[in-house]
Amino acid sequence: MFDQYVHQLVKDNELPGATLHVQHLGKTVFHKAYGTYRNRHNNVASISKSTKFDVASLTKVMATLPSILWLLDNSSLELDHPIQTYIPDFKHRDVTIEHALTHTSGLPADLHHMKRSEWRPVLDEIVALPLVHKPGEKVLYSDSGMILLGKVIEKISNLPISTFTKTYLYRPWRLSFTEFHPAGDAIASTEAYGDSYIQGEVHDEKALHLGGESGSAGLFSTASDVGKFGSMFLYPEQQSVLQEKRIWQAREHVLGNRGLGFEVWSGKGAELSCGRWSIGSFGHTGFTGTSLWIDPKEKLVVTFLTNIVHYGRKHNMKVIRPYLHSLIHSNFIKGE
């Protein structure tokens, strides 16, 4: 049923294409590619199971979060350290690493009026931002806090976040197709820009102005690699890069359906984009049309990568995601 639904979405031009990867009880039970896209040369290319996607804000949980968790055990970093300790120009001394991870820093949601064609000093603008509420008071999803964490990772490690993640996370985890600054042509293009399409270059303008990589966006990956990453957070004992206790900690609900980096379904508040899943399910989404959702109770990991912005920024992903994930959950949990 869910397979037919995705086919219909592509047929109806709701999506240009997608890759869908499902793991249940520790095994891959479904992996399929759909549709096409126009590349930077305006030629039509087919999406395959090995196509890389700009995963957008999945960068926050696939790069920034595990990097911070790694540094907690391999450097002097602590969650209660002020960001100002590592970025002295940041003027809010009460905002901590944990605040930024849980989106409770008080920083505004975003910078306004970003354009690809007009370079801006993004980091300088972020460190000068005023807070819109007291740190720790409530959840306000913010790219700015994650961008600051990316810079904290670089300050401590003395490496670009692209090099740090590749060296200390992706190579040991054998995530061979996960990287910043991807090479090759098997990359789903995102939005139309000028006379062509953005392909192999980050879609997010802030990350672009930060050199193509940041703690908030810039990562590219395949559905199978994202799924593999998800399985390591479902079965932390099956990896040795991070301490198991750190992964368990990242999965815990903190406030307002947020954990450390991840969204975590508490059973209260507005339904998350995974739809009708078990309490304790966790995951994240990306602006380009990407998502990773994990249900620890039912041992289910679903990766859905699309480039829905290929058709522009007006789309139905807020409806598509929960409906699709509810279909998948029903299929594998109830055996329909």
C-alpha cells in the first residue's frame, strides 16, 4: 500500500522522485527508488537506490549530534559548558551546548532574507543575535544554535566539520556514501536556480555562505547509509564509535518533543511527522524533503529521501510524511 502511495505521488507530480528504505527487526525489508530529476544540465536523470540526496537538516542529527557525543567522551567538552567558552564573540554567556542541542537556547529560528547570490557573514550575524526567550525556558527550533555547535566542533578538534565527521564517524561506521561536498553526478538536484538546478551543492543558503558545510546543513547521503546510521541509534551496542550511554541519552525526551538533537515523540502535543508511531519514537526531517524515523518499541527504521523542492517550496510534505509513515508502520507492525 505504501509503495503504491509513493508511486502515485510521483505520477501526480507531488514528488519528482524518492528513495525509501525500511528496516524492521534489524533487517532491511524494503528499499526502492522512484522517479526522476533534472540535473544541472537540464537533462532528465533517473533516481536509483544509490542516488545521493542533500539531506538538509538531517545534518543536525547525522553530523553535529554524534560529533558532540564523541567529543563528550574524548575531550574536555561538557553539555553544560557555555557556547561562549568556545566562541568568545557569542554574547550570551548562559546559553550552553545542551541548550543548542535541544533547541532551547532562545536564539531566533533563522536569519531572514537569505539569498544564494548575496554573500553574508553568517557566523558574525548569528553571534550578534538577541535572544527571544530565556535559555532553557521553551523549545524554539533554531538553525543558529546548530551552526554554533558546528563551530564548537571545529574549534575543539581544529578540523573542518567535514573532515572531523569523515575521520571519526563515517569511516569507522562504514557510511561510505555520506559526506559534505559530494563528487559525481549521481546526486539528486534540488531547487531550480537561474537557468538550471542546484546539484551537488548545498541547498541551504546559510550553509552555502559558510563554505558549503555547517552544523545545520550541508550533508549528502543515500537512503541505505541514512538507514544504517538510524540502525546504530536503534542498536547502539552494534557500534563502537560512541559510548552506548551517549546514544541512549540522545534518544531521551527532554522538553516539547525534543531530545538531544532528535525530535522525540512524548505522546503529548501535536503529532510529529512520523504519524501514528509509538511513544519514544525519534527522528528528524530536512527542508529538502528528507526524513529519518526510528521506533524503538517496534524496532522500525524508515528513511525517506526526496528532493520535493525540485518543484518549488510550495508542496504537501506536511501531509505526505505522516500519512506515508503511518502506512508503513501499519504494514510492518500489523502485518497487513
